[in-house]
Amino acid sequence: MKNPFDKEDDKSLVIVAVSVGAILAGAIAYLYAKRTGFSLNKKVNEVIEEGSEHATDYLTKKVPHLKKKKTDLHEIEEIVKG
């Protein structure tokens, strides 16, 4: 005789349903991004190019080229001693 209080285990069905749903959602998101991605990609590239032009202009004007100082060990010792 079957136990009336024994519950059926549906864990595998839930796991399969969640994984199939996640795969479908990922496929739909990929297709949507692929369809609208080209127009967004062009806009983003234009903004990046414009920003990089301004950044290079700013950096070339503001940052002087620093030269490395070559010092002798005796000079370093005098600097450390004070």
C-alpha cells in the first residue's frame, strides 16, 4: 500500500524548468542586443572618439615632459644626510 504522507520529489523538474528558462532568456537578450547593437555601437564609438580627442588635447597642453635626473651616489648621500 502506498504511503499517503509520502511527498513526490519534483526538484529535478524545477531545475530543468529554471535552466531552460534561463537559456531562453539569454537567447532573447542576445538577439535583441544583436539587432539594436549596431546603432548603439556607432553612437558609443562616436562619443569615445570625441572624448579621446579632447583628452589628448588636454594632456598634451597640461603635462610637461619631465626629464630624469641622473645623480651620483655621493650626491644622493649628501641629500639624505641633509
